[in-house]
Amino acid sequence: MILAGIVLYNPNLDRLRENIMSITKQVDKIIFVDNSTISSIDRKKMINLLLKDSQYVYIDNKCNFGIAKALNQIMKYAYNNDYEWVLTLDQDTICPQNLIDGYKLYLKMTDVGIICPKIKDRNFEFENNELGKTDFVEYCITSASLTSTKIWKKIGGFSEELFIDYVDFDYCLNLKRNDYKILRVNTVEILHEIGHAKTYHVLGKVILTFNHPPIRNYYIVRNKLVCAYKYRDIVNLNREKKEILTHILRVVFLENNKIKNIRCLYKGILDGKKMISEMRF
């Protein structure tokens, strides 16, 4: 059986409805874990309407516990109710109709911890059309990925102390450390966008900025450092540090809100080196 899990955070209800409609017929049940911080009468009406159907389950956290805890709540429900696989979705992900059918061919692969789609980012024009039907990959995002419940339990779940950002990469590295694989199904494609991207042309190179809020830049830098040190036995620590430096330079020189960004980036570096990984703001 397959459970779909959607983490909610002050969602756009029209987009959420599209999400639900795109996946309802493909899975056995959908669970919503609500981390919303803004009360919404319309959201409550929508949830109450959904709960009249036994296919839907709703957990209201009444505050934002972070993406990792919400994902673990979804996985725990799946484990306790004998679901073998969980499809994790962002609240604004619209699934193609071949999503689960595309994954079903690979559900018996016992060394695979995640089955994920090919991601097409709206921000990039380049697309590799020479891929085979499947590939083993190092990392994937949680949205539209199918996670093995049994393996989730075995490796200890998602790292809740990270709160947000790099929760998915941390889990992927934990899979790798435990000799499990991530299978990408290239015949299943998801449209995805990171942040509010802008393209710059500098010295003949195309540079992309994502324009995250300063607090997100804190978590991005801090959690990437935390993961790099945590998994230094299986990652290239120097490469990770170079990627962090590139991100910092991009933010400082090309994005707005420079003073707040610099403060958050500096704090992120300090906390990352100290392996501080709980919620800080």
C-alpha cells in the first residue's frame, strides 16, 4: 500500500486543491500534517470537507515544528498502519498522472530507500534528454519522492534538529552511509522551482540567485555545514565548503537586503562550525 503525505504551511488553497486532485486516485490514502502559523477559516472548511472521506487523515500541529518533524509524523503513521511506501509532497506540487505507475516497476528493489522523479526546474533552460529510463543518484528532494517505510525506520528517520533546509540531503546521506540507494525514474517528471530566481550574466557566465529571505540563508549555510561535518566520512568536505562560499558570494554581491543577509550568513557559519542544529529563530 502507498500513502501520500503533504506537509502544510499556510498553503495557497487553490494550488493545494490541484495537488490533491492530481494524486488522490494514485494512492491509497493521503495524510496532511499542518505546520501552519496563520489561522484560516477557509483552510479549516476545506480540511473538514476532506475529512468526510476516509481516504484523508489530518494532523494539526498548531505551530511550525519544522519540515523534518512533520515528515517523521507522516512516516510514523505509515509505519504503524502497514504502508510500505510513502509519497512525500510539497503543498504546491502537481503530480503527473503516471507518477505512481512509473514507480511501481521498482518497488521490489530491497536496496532502494527512495524512488524519485526527474526534476525539471523552471529556472534552467538546459535539459539532458539522453538519460536512460532510470539512474542511481546521490541526492533528491523530498517532493514527489517515494520513501521506503521499512528503511526509514531502520536508519532512524529524518533529522528533526535541522528544522528546515538540507533535511532531504541529510536523509540521502544517511541512506548512503547505510548502503541504501536512491533510484531516479527519468520517465516521471516533476516541474519544480527553488526560491525566486534571477539570472545574471557576469564575465560571460550565467549566475543564478534564488533570493531567499535572510533567515533561510542562515539555515542553508548552517545546515549544509552541519551535514558536511556530520557525514565527512562520505562527502568531500572541501567541496562542500567551496559550495557554501559560492552561495555566500552570490547572496552578498547580487541579492538585496545585504546587511541582514550578511548577519544571517555569518551566524550560520558560526553555528554550523559548532554543529548547532536546532531551531534558532
